Amino acid sequence: MKKFLTVSFLTLITMVLAFQPNVNLLSYKSITYRVTIEDKTALTTLQIEKGKEGYDITYTVKFTVQEDLEYDVFALPYIYLMFSYIYNPGFLPFFQLIDIDNPKTVNMYGMKITYEKDEKVGKYAGKRFSFYTNEQKLFSWVASKQIELVLKLEIPDQKYTAELVDFRK
């Protein structure tokens, strides 16, 4: 449970680092990420459809089981749900300090965000940033000015990676 809560908290912070204010997920028809935690990988998809009384949201997690179907497998969808915290607006003012066109290191209150390199994630290209606190790298993410979704997130200590596979508007 401690690992789950740690990953949840770090993912929440990380995903909001995408710098884009006012991302309206309802403007998408679907968003799919490939999420890997340690040696387990799943595809997570959020589908959004305009219904009669609002928006119908479907969240699916697809993964393969090699051996017996054990009880802990039922918990995996909740772990893979972490990508749903991508756009928590509470942290956006701090992360809007990042300039994707001219990336520079941002230092604030013992936290540091650094630009590392340009990176390609599947068919998308973006810039890789890392978040440090007390000189320890907590996570990295890849963002693009052309795509308002986070392209990739890595939390090395947790062996967690989420990569954007596809989206439709």
C-alpha cells in the first residue's frame, strides 16, 4: 500500500508538470497510455462520448496474464489508473514557469526542474524534463507544445513508466 500511495502521489505531481493550462479532456474522444510498473505492462484507455445527459466516460485497462489469474491482478487496474491524474489544476501555476520553446532550469523552494533532451515517444516528439528535490531525481516526463497531453512519464524509483500511445480528438 505504501508503494501504491507513493506512486500515486508522484504520478499526480508529475503529470501536472505538462505545463499546459486548461486542458479539456472532454475535447478528446480517446486517450491511450502504455503503463509499465516493474515487469507488468498494460494499455489504459479513456474513452469520452457525448451522451444525452452529459458525457459518457469509459475507462479500460488491458493486460496479459501469463500464469494463473490471482487475486492481486484485480488490483492492477487501480494502479494503472494513475495516468488519470494528468491534469490536476492545483499545481499548474508553478509548472507554467517552464518554457518549452526555450527550456531552462527552474529552481524554486528546493525543487528543480531541468531540461534534459529532445525525445521521441512512439510517433510523438517532445522535450524531456526532470524534477529534482534536494538534488535527487524524483521523476522525468516528456512534453510537447503541439500536444497538450503528457507524452511520457518515468518514476525510476518505482520502475513506473507511462507512454502516450494514441489519442483522438
